[in-house]
Amino acid sequence: MSSGITLSSATRQNLLSLQDTSSLTATTQNRLATGLKVSSALDSPVNFFTAQNLSNRSTDLSGLLDGISNGVQAIQAANQGITSIQKLIDSAKSTANQALSTQITTTGTAANDYAAPGSGGASVKLYVNGTATTATIASGDSIDTAKDTTGKKIVLNASSAVEFATTTGQTALGFAAGTGTATADKYGTGNTAASNSANLTVSGVDTRAKLADQYNSLLTQITQLAKDSSFNGTNLISNGAASNKLHIAFNEKDTSNLDVQGQDLTADGLSLTSITGNSGASVNGQGKFLLDTDIKSTLTKLTSGSDTLRTASSTFGSNLSVVQNRQSFSKNLINVLDTGASNLTNADLNLEAANSQALSTRQSLGISALSLANQAQQSILQLLR
């Protein structure tokens, strides 16, 4: 319903201009306050929903970055474990080489004259480095023997561990009988060894046995270190099962990903076995680094273990490079998405500030124009007075 008030054309036009200016001022002030030129779908449906999609994808990728970062750390933990295990293997090699360089000898002079009949000497059962042999020791068939200056007592000088099967064999050659308890089946079933004669000194065997124990301790440390090389519950070097893998998603639909397969780099996984009292599966009593051949076999296994570690390190290094590259790519892509969303919705504050100043000036001019438009009516008022 009309108010019944009649405005001149000029006044009405100026009033409409002031209303437009006021509306633009309100819009500009809102943009300055929020920093957005598109704050709802009503402002610009295309820009609003496009920016929302970009922001949503940016958020999804930001969530994946945590998983990628954890993947990087898990692989680095595995690589650190490999580096430390390699140092332990180097120590194990040094221990084995030390055992190999430790000379085993048996030396001594018989307490009594050798009086066995016959030029061939007395045949006795011996264990040379744990291997049973029947030797005519007086004539030097198996080990280096000689006579002392009297020509009556045997002098033994062997580059091996020599033990007698019986005390009878010891006394037959003039050596004092061992007084300790014989070791039953020391070198396998039926191979009992008499206690050592006081006339003979065996050196190097105990040293090698202690080095074997030291080697075993290093293998334990290798296994423990591999099991401790985990990050956030993920361990890539303690289990080679197919189910032990690290899955890293690179996009929000998981259509781009990487599976890092775990490996067993414990002592067992590297085929490194403890040194026992036997040289192999059979009970022969020749273990504890007694035999040079066993030590050399151990060194071969250690070299193979080192090769396995190098291969694993190369594999993990390649995977780490891929994951770090995708991590960098995702960070840059998130920045692109956020920038794109901002470009669609953010206001240019410099422009809006200039608009605010211009609208303020326009509003002042509009008020002045409205005042001028009303001057004609004011002149009539003066006449009426």
C-alpha cells in the first residue's frame, strides 16, 4: 500500500543510488571481515562447490601424509637395524678369524722311558682334533714325535689337540696316566676320552671354545637387534612372512600405493647357527671352533649373511626413495589444491579496502546529491513562511 508521500524523480533516483551504495558497502565490509568473496553457495555456486571439492581432497591427502610419514620412519628404522646388524656380523667375522688364527698345540715330554717292544712302536688309540685314529706314535706315523736327549723318553710336539682313548695308552708310551674322570662318548658313541696326562699341555682349545661362546653371544645380539628395529609396531626385518608387509596408500582411493615386504634378518633368517659342542648334526664332539674347516664354513655363512643384508638394504633404500618422493609430491599437491580453493573463494583485501573507500566517498556524494534534489521543495517552504 502506498504511503501517500510523493517524491520527485530526482529525489527518488538519488535515494535508489544511496540504497545500492549501502548494499555494496555491506558486501565489501563482509568480505573485509571474513576474507572471503564467496562464503556460501548463494555468492557463487560454481566457485563455492569447486573450492569445497578441492579442500576436501586436500584434507584427505593431509590425512594420508601421516601414514606416509609413518612408512618413511618404519623403513628408516629397518635400515638402521640393517646397518647395526652389519656391524655385529663384522664383529662375528673378527671373532671367527681370531679363532682361526689361534694355534692349537699339544706339547710335552713323557715322564717315563718308552719301553714298548719292537721297532714299530706301540699302537694306541688317539683323538687328533676329535678324530679317532690308531697311531704308532713312537715312529711318528700320525703326529710329530721325537726322543729327549736321553733317547728314552718321547717328546710330543703336535699342531693339534691330542687326547688318548685310555690311560693304558698313555702309560704304554711313558706318559703319566690321567687322574681325572674319563669323558664318556666325548667324540661320539663309543669314543671315550681319558683325562689329560699331566705330562702334556694342550693349548688353544679353551681359547677357541671361549671365542665360540662369544660368537654365539653375537648371534643372540643380532636376533635381538632385528626384533627391536620397529617403529610404531611395524618391524620389517624380524619376520619374512608374506603377511608381514607395510602398506602405504598414496591417494584417497588407495588406487596408488606401495607394499614393502618384510624380511627375516635375524640370525636364523641369515642362516647363522650357533656353535655347539659338535661340528654338525652328528654327535662328534668336534665343535666349539675346534676344527679349522668348521671355522671357515662359519666365515662363508657370515659372508653370505652380509650379502643378504646388502640386498635388503638396497631394496629398502629403493622403497624409501619412492615413499619420500610421494611424500614430497603429496605436500606440494596439497598446497596446489589449497591455493586453487583460495583463489576461488578468497577476497582480494587490497581491492576490497579500496572499494570501501570509494563507496564511502560515493555515499557522501549521494547524500549531497539528495540534498540538492530537495532544495526546490525547500524554496517553496520559504515562500510559505
